[in-house]
Amino acid sequence: MIDPLPELSTEQSDPRYSQIDRLPTERIARLMNQADAAVPAAVAVVIPAISAAIDAIADRMAAGGRLFYVGAGTSGRLAVLDASECPPTFGTDPSLVQGVIAGGPDALTRSVEGAEDDAEAGAAALKDLEVGPLDSVVGVSASGRAPFVLGALAEAASAGALTVGLSCNDDAPLSAAAEHAIEVVVGPEVVTGSTRLKAGTAQKLVLNMISTISMVKLGRTYGKHDDRDVGHEQQARGAGHAHRRRHHRRRPRDRGSGAGRGRWPGEGRRADDPARPRRRRRPRAAGVARRAPERRAERLRRATGQ
């Protein structure tokens, strides 16, 4: 039986927040912002583990498998959220990526007491979905000890599915139960034990990677360049700039042939060419500089024939 009061880092108190109820609003906001800023760094530490899990998931999905997220409480809500965003974002069938939450749909909007402690319900949920060898199951639990999630992963493993454990504590039971363990250790929360904060943020960042990169590898996204070799992207971009410069450079003048401005050599208008008569300028009086208003008035008189 799992100890109900484990010494987990996510359940510890941080002395920096012991007087939080006496601080002004801006100070609390800054403390929370500083705490959240540490989450991406914690995720970065486990990117190799995340990448290995994604490659394994994408391979099975490419062979026709499905992806399931299983969680309880906040973890379950985040799992359902990420799964539900795949159809509108990537044009997938709703059955391709699915989220399973302890307590069922009712648990999305309100707490269902005791649901996360029912391991048999977790196993039954996966059995009802007919999880098979081509499928992948990601168990999501901040503590890494939720019985519902552990029961679901055990059922998935017995069916031959790929199993991944995503938690926010070291040496979590969920990691031991999964083929691929992802432990994003974010430490104590601003509000002690409230894993919807840093732990929830960390889980969502990892779920973002899992779903998005899997879809990229399945060809559900496309780039804006034609070069298939990403390593030559910079070279292709430079060639594109050169191409534009080559076609937009200023055309030279042929001073010797009397060519007009902006024409290639030999394209100058000939004085005796009736099809291209030269424009004659009206002579100015010596020493007189016409001003802009006078020039505009003259053009207007010419246009109206006055």
C-alpha cells in the first residue's frame, strides 16, 4: 500500500512563502512569477527522456496506434485539455488522442472525492477503450503515486501498449511502472501542496511537447520552405535574398549611346524615331527659377487646354 503521507518535494513548504498572506498584491505576483520562471529549466533537464518517449509514441502512431493520457485531478484535466486540442489544431480524428480522467467527465468541472484512489477504475477505463499493442498510454500524476493512474498503466502494459510516466517527484512509483519515465522536479509550491501551480505548468509543457512533436513527425504540420534539408535552410534563405537583389538591382545607363535613364545599353530612344518622340522642355527665362506652385498651375493649364 502506498504511504498516504509521503515526503514528496511537491508537498513541502517553502519558507519564502510563509508570510504570503501578509504581503501586498504586487509582491505576491512577483513571487509567483519567479517560481513559475524556474519551471522551463526543470523541463529542460529531462528533454532527453521526453524525446525518447515521443519517438516511441510517434513510431506506434505511424503504425496506426492511438495515444491516451490518463490522470486524476489537475493532472487529468490537463490531460483531457491537451488531447481535446489535437483535432482543431492538427485535423485529427478525436479518437487518435484521448484523455482519461479519474471520476469521468464530471471530474472536469468539480472534484470527485476518492476517484484518484481507485486503481481498479483506472484499469477498467483502459480495458473499455480496448487498448492494444500499437497504442501508447501516458500516465500523468504530480505525485507519481495516484492509484487510478498506476492501475491504468498496469492494464496498458498487460495489453502490450507503450507506457510513459509523467510526474514531478524523484523515484516515483509511476516511473517504476512505465517503460519511459519523465520526472520534472519543480520543488515546493507557492501554496503548499497545490500542484495545480508549478507542477501543473510543468505537466502542460511536457504534454505540449508530446502532442505537438508527435504530430510534426506524423506529417500533420508543414514548413514555409521547399528545401527538405533543414541544415540548408540558412543557405536557401541567403540564396533567396541574392535572387531578389539580382532581379531588383538598378539598371545601368549607357552614357555613350544616349540611352534614357534606367535603360539597358542600346535601348535609348533615337531622336529620329517617330514612334518615340523626345519630350521637349519649355525654355526658361534666364535667371528665373520657377517655384513649385507655379509649376503646378502650369501643368493644370496644359491639362485643361486653357
